[in-house]
Amino acid sequence: MKKDTYNHVLKYTGLLGGVQVFYILMSIVRNKFTAMFIGAWGIGLVETYNRAVDLIANMTNFGIGFSAVRRLSELHEQGKEEAIRMYIRLIRSWALVTALFGTLICLLTAPLLSYFTLSDFHTTKGFVLVAPMVGILAITGGEVAILKGLQRLKQMAAISALGALVTMLLTIPAYWLLGLHGVIPVLLSTTAAVCLLNLYATTRDYPYRVGLRSMKLMKSGGHLLKLGGAYILAGTIGSGAELIVRSYVTNSTSLNRAGLYAVGVTLIVSYARLAFVAMDADFFPRLSAAGDDRKRRNNAINRQIDVLVLLMAPFLIAFALFLPIIVRVLYTPEFLPVVSMVLCGLSFMYFKAVYTPIAYLPLARGHSRLYLLMEFLYNVVFTVLIIVGYHVRGIVGAGIALSLANLFDLINISLVYARVYDFRFERRTLLRCIVQYVLLVAGIGAATVASWGVKLLLGLPVLGLSLWFAWNLLKKKTNIVDKIKSIVRRKKQ
């Protein structure tokens, strides 16, 4: 039960989330120069390639990067070193097979992807050139699964930070020298660099070996495909929904507007994701270990929600208040129209913070069909709401639709899983969620005021109150105050 305490949850959310601060700083610099060198049209093109590659990758990697973690974690806990080596060989063998398969599928469907995304065949060559990304992502997924299964959380954090730095160093010179012609070289080189970093970390202890010629070994990996099937099908549905939405935005207006939409989504989602990075690596194994113990499951979920909400609410309020400055710093004045979209869509991330721990229940219990059904329902609602919202009010309507889509998911997941798994919000957790959301709405309202003086006069007290609630919870439930005092004493000495 010690692993379900606030101290444990905060520690690993902080470990993997803290490095994301560095990732965000690197992204800020990278996005600023990207916007300067290739503009909204170029960013729209990059997003088009990325979403298509993600779709093909999710369709063809069979969820090995997810399904391998549970069994490898079990072997690691049992200390069966020889079995670990064989299982890692199995993971890499199947990851290589899916890499080759995915690359081939992307090559064959390049004309279709070009026509579907941009309504012409002009970018067919581009999709052919980015096809290796699918294979590289599959191999990377296998290596990341190995790190997760072996609980190498510090290595994962280091790779994430170094990957962000390398990506920035490759991106800026390429776009400066090549402009739009640098899009494909950047996509390929940055994807390969991250893959090599993961391979370097894993092959130090487990040299890269595969067993494609061993039918016995390959057949023993059948469970990998079965376990990951529903998870990856859900990911495919999600990628497909994103691709449909972005294709609609592009075809109904222009690639320039698609670039603005992409930047808006990036601002809403990417810079708040630091709170979620510990979910797969730490929370999911803990929730799985709870088994049929309903009380333990609910305790783990409520603790995780508390920590996510206390991190997310103050961040989103501060983000809303200083958004115009953030957009100018991150991009260029050309992107200022996304401010209204982002303000309308910030509730998207808050609702996600509340329901994501609950959404892991069917995966932890092995109920893949229910998980798939819930993901399918969400993505249908997401696609319809975004298209209708964009049609009615442009990117502002898309922002509103993003928030409504996740509100639907929060309500749907809470009701269904309360019935199926007897999940219950603890009274104090629910109260914290409500109070912090009221403060978030007040903060967003203050952010809409044009005058900076009035904006800060109204918004800063709201931010201070949100931070006070978060700090009060930490002070009561964790030993963070004692740790801070200990650090201060050491520095004085």
C-alpha cells in the first residue's frame, strides 16, 4: 500500500514530469524557430505527415510497446535474468517484424494518404520518404517497453531530456538552411535520433539480438499481439479521428488554417502533458497489482487524481493569464488568433486530469473490449464535435469542442466504471476537483479581459488561491515540508 501514498505518487510524477519542464523549454525554442522559418503553412505540413505516420504506426505495431511491459515487469520482479534476456529478444524480434510491415504499408498507401489529407497527389513522394519513420517508431516502442518493464525510470527521464535537446539541435539548422525543404529531413533525423538514444540505453545491458529464424520463439510472442490488439486498435481509432479532423480543416479552408489549428492543439495539450508522463510507467503497474481489491484500486485512483489536479489547475490558470505573451515567445504574431481557441479548450486538459486514472481500469483488469468500446465512443463524439465546432465558429469553435469532448468522456467513464468496477470518487477528491475547476473557469474568464492591469488584478488572486489549495494538500498528505527544511539546513551547513 506504500506505493499508493501521496509521497510515492508525487515522487514518480515529479521524476518523469520534472524532466518534461526541460523538454518544454527545448520545445519552446524549437517551435519559435520553426514558426519563423517555415510559418503556419509549414507547421500544417509537418502535422499532416506526423498524423499520417502515427496512424500507420498505430495500425501496424500491434501494441507490442504496451503489451510487453506487464510480463517483463513480472520477470524483473522475480529476478529471472535468463528469462528476461529471452523475453527482450522476443520483444525485439516482433518489433522488427512490425517495423518492416509498417514501413511497407506506408509506402503502398502513400498516394491514398496524400489524397485523403490534401485532396491531391502532390505529396505522395513526401509520404514515401517519411515511410521509414513508421519502422523507426516501432523499434523505438520496443526499446521503451524494455525500459518500462525493467523499471528504468531514471534512464527514461534522461533519454527524454536528451532527446528533446538533440531534436532541437537538428531542427533549427535544418529549417534555417532548407526552409520547407527541411521538413522531411527533420522528421526522419529526429525520429532516428530518439530511437538511437533508447537503443544505447537498453543495449548496454542487453545487446541487440533478434530471432527471426526461430519459429518457436516467434510463435511464443502470440500473446504480445493479442494483449496489445485492443490497446492499439483504440490508438488507431484515435489517430484516425485526428487525421479526419485535420483533413477536414485543411480541405474546408487551407493548410495555413490547419497550421493554426495544430498550434492551438499543441498549446492545449503538449505543455500540460508533464503531469501525465508517469501514468504508464508507474501508475498502471500499481493499478494492475491491486487486482480484485476494490478498495485498493479506488484508493490508488483517487490519490492519482488528487496529484494530477493539484498540478494541472494552477498551471492552466497561469498559462491562460499569460497566453498572449506565450504565443509571441513560442511562435510569431501570425499565430495570435489561436489565443481564443486555446482559452476555450483549456478545460480539455483539466477533464483529462480527472478521468485518465479511471480510464486505466479496464486495461488493468484485462477487459480489452470495454476499453475499446469506450475509446470508440469518445473518438466518434470528438470527431463530430470538432467538425461541427469548426464549421460553426472556426478555430474558436474547435476549442470549445475539445472541452466538450473531454467533458463527455469524463461523465461517460465515471458512470460506466462506477457500475462495472464499483469505482467511487472519495468525497474530498471530488470536492477538490470541483473547487479547482471553479478557480480555473474564473482564471480563464480573467484571461479574456483585454487590459493587462485588470487581467492581472482579477487573475493573480485566483492563481494564488489555486496554489494555496494545492500546497495545503501537499503539506497535509506528504513530507514535502520536511524535505524542504532538510535541504535548507544542508545548504546552511
